[in-house]
Amino acid sequence: MRGGSKSIQTEDKHLIEVQNLTKVYGQKTAVENVSFKIRNGRIYGLLGPNGAGKSTTMNIIAGCLSPTEGTVLINGYDICDQPIEAKRQIGYLPELPPLFTDMTPLEYLTFVAEAKGVTDELIDRQVKEAMTVTDLLGVKDRLIRNLSKGFRQRVGIAQAMLGKPDIIILDEPTVGLDPQQITEIRALIRRLGEKITVIISSHILSEIAELCDHVIILSEGHVVADDDMAELEARMNPETTLRMTVKADEDGARRVLKSVEGVRTVTKEGESAEEGTVTLQVTTTSETDLRDEIFFAMAAERYAVISMEQQEQSLEEIFLSLTAKGSKHKKEDND
Ligand code: ADP
Ligand code: MG
């Protein structure tokens, strides 16, 4: 969705266009001026700490909550003006799935398929297909209330698949599950993502990084990042820091470092641990790894490199800095 592809963007169809969405609950502004686009055939992550506005945004996209301001287009249908057509494009699993626990998965899914207007002759086939994909056939006749949380979540996902929507939206689908169940649900989401567009929300960065092609980060109701997973790291990480200790005098070490192309800044770090050595923080452009070149340049001057480690900003740090309380909402305008 970023730079360089503007002409393609206008021709490309977006499945979902969220424009200037704002939701105010009483005194509380839960989301403010949120805009993003969802393209076909990928897994999107809506990432943000608790209270960031993920569920509010998803509820509005799914047509379960009306926005205070802004519009949502789903396959071109306005969720407020053409809710029936718009909702037909989407399968939704809310944060608290509306399961009828006194029904069996088979009964419940049949009921949901009817409610979604799936025609009679297709109901059995679609229910069976949804139960197959979510691996529910073995428990289809047990009461939902007796199923584990992992299996209940699968019933919730199966219900979202009914009606064959183009997009499935899952709000924190792994919350409250044990590690084994989390692995299974993630594998299921990956399988779904091979066929249709999936949007999941999570407050867990590693989950989004593992599953998603694209991430939209929400913080305090604002979009603070909207990037392909790989781009996020590159964009937020314009430079790399090396920390090194060299057997050299400071001036000599600086002279050698400055001669290496790509080195940006050199800063001496406190007192050296050892007599005759100097410890330096070196920032470099991030595209290339300069460790080899620095090592050999030092060696050519007979300066021994005692240690050198690359300190990259982790995704976790990027996420924390983007969502830090009170941090300025700093998404640049891409479109
Ligand atoms: P998330 O899903 O990211 O945790 P939510 O969308 O649930 O965030 O909530 C965003 C903010 O809106 C939070 O501060 C929450 O307390 C508030 N909020 C959510 N629903 C309501 C509501 N029905 N009434 C008042 N405030 C709400
Ligand atoms: Mg939520």
C-alpha cells in the first residue's frame, strides 16, 4: 500500500476501504479518523494494545456497530447504506462469539447458515465444508458447552465461513487458548488465508508477525503504521548500530571507521573496560552489513577488534515505540 505503486493502486480493487472512521462512546473517543485499505488475498493484522480500538474498528467494518463518522466500503458496498450486500461479503468472529452452547456444532452451524440466507440445497454442503476445514467433524454432535475453548473457537471460525464470504474477520482469535490450541488455530488461519482474505486482530506482535503479510498498528484509536510486515522493519529501522571494542586509541579508530563507506556516526562509549582499548557505538546505513569491512580496515592498521556486535531494533521495540503512551500519532500519510 505504500510508495511507488500509486497508479496501480487506483486501478486495483480494494476489498475494504475504511475512510476517516471515528467512533465516540459518550465522552470516550475509541477510534479517530482511521483510514486504511484491504486488498484481495492476504492475511492482514490489526495490531495494538488493549483499548487501542481494534474491536471497535472490526465491529464497524462488520456492520455490528455504526460509526460516529466516516465510511466503510466492502467490495464497493457502503456498510451503512447497503448493509445487507456489504455484510454478505464478510464472515465475522467477534471477540465474544455468539455461540448457542445448548446446540451441537452441527445444529448451530445449520442455524447460522439459514440465518445468513444460504439456500436450502447448499446448507448441508457448506456446513460440512466448514466443519471439515475447521476439523470439527469428530465433535459435530456434542453440545458446544462441553467443548474445549479451542474447539469452540473453531465453531466460531466455521460460522464465519458460512455463506462463502470473500473476507473473514477474526477478533483476537487466539485469546484465552492454551499453546497447543493457539498453534492449531494459527494453522487454521493460515489455511484460510490461502483461499480468501483474512483480517485478524491481536495485541501480540509475534502472532501478527508470524501470520500476517501486512500489519496495521492502532494506538489509542489512531493508525500509527500501515505496512507490509517486512517493510515495517526496514522503514522503522533506517540505521543499524554496532557496538565494538578495539585495541586502538580513539582518534585512530575513528579515522579508520570514517574511511569505511556507509558509516554514519561514531560515538565513544564511557570509559574503556581495558587499558589500551576503546569502545565505540557506530551507526551505519542499514542496507549493508559493514562488519567485515570494518574488521579488515581495522586489521590493516593492526588494530585488533576485540568484540563487535550488531544491535538491531527489534520488531518488539518498534511496536513499543509506536504504541507508547503519549507518543505522537506518527503515521505518515501514504495515500
Ligand atoms: P481493543 O479491541 O483494541 O482492546 P476496543 O475497541 O474494545 O479496543 O476499545 C477502544 C476504547 O473504547 C477503549 O478505551 C474502551 O474502553 C472503549 N470502549 C469500547 N467499547 C465501549 C463502550 N461500549 N462504551 C464505552 N467505551 C467503550
Ligand atoms: Mg478487542
